[in-house]
Amino acid sequence: MGKNVPMSFWDSILSIVTATGNALAGVIEAVRTLFEGDPETRRKVAFSVAMIALSAKMAKADGIVT
């Protein structure tokens, strides 16, 4: 009985990681193809992502982020 529990646990973890990875890959591909042709839009999106990342890092440096 003890051998079935860890195997089902690892199967569950593997299926969650696989599903999340596939969903994330789909989102990244959709964003990439959406902004593929317009360099100005890509520049604006890159700037926005950089500002969000910087804001998150600054907020975390201030203390616990909730």
C-alpha cells in the first residue's frame, strides 16, 4: 500500500507541471506571434514588462509582498 501513494503523488505532480508548461508555452507563443511584425509595439511591450519587473523587485525589497 505504501508504494502506491508516492507513485500517485509523483504522477499528480508530473501532470500538473506538464499542464502548466503547455499552457505557459501557449501564452508565450500567442504573445510572440501577436507582436511579431511591429517593432514599435515590441519596444513598448518590452518596456512595460521591464517596468513591472522593476516595480515588483522594489516592492519586495521594501518587505514581504502579499
